[in-house]
Amino acid sequence: MKLDYLIDWLFIVVPGLGWSESESKGMAQIYKLIEQKFSGRGRRVVIVRWNGDWKAQLQTILRDCRSRCRIVVVPHSYGAGHGTKKLARLLHKHGRRITQLYTIDPVIRVFSWLMLGERA
């Protein structure tokens, strides 16, 4: 049985520290460009804050993505060093992976006050 709501492509834009939803430049523009070019049947484009609820995002991926779904992540700053790392760990635990990763000025810390008390 084929379910039409399942997606084959998922694009996740992950802005960094200091981004706000009212921002009209930078990562917001990149999100809009990706959404204009790639949104459509079987494809979804989402924006998730660098410190967003990655466990909830994982549940959405497991529910909505086909097993062969290509997951493309475009993070900036702490979106790469924190958010994307967290998402990758969670996906790995469920046998999934990020298919393509395009980082923009990544900030990656081995240890950071942002991650105190947090584990994927």
C-alpha cells in the first residue's frame, strides 16, 4: 500500500546562535530559497533552531520519511556544532543518517556551556 503523505526528500535548515524568526536576511533567505526550489510533492523543507527539540524532530522524521528518504541539512554556526551533531546521533540510533550536509561558517566546540547537561 502506497502512502502519499510519506516524503522522499527532507531539507532541514538549522540557523545558529542569535537567529530569530523575525529575521529577514541570512538563514531566513537561504530557507526561503531552498523552500521555493525544492518544496513539493514528496519533498519538505523545514527550519529548526540550533537548540530546537531534536527528539521531536526525529519522531517527525521517523513518522513522515520513507526508509530511503534523503535528509539534507544546511546548518550555520551552532546549527552545525550543536544541532546537527545532535540530530546525527539520534538518527544513527534509529538506523538513519544525514545524506548531505552543507555547513555555513560552522562553530564546533568539543566542550561548550551550551551542551552542559544535554545528551542526545
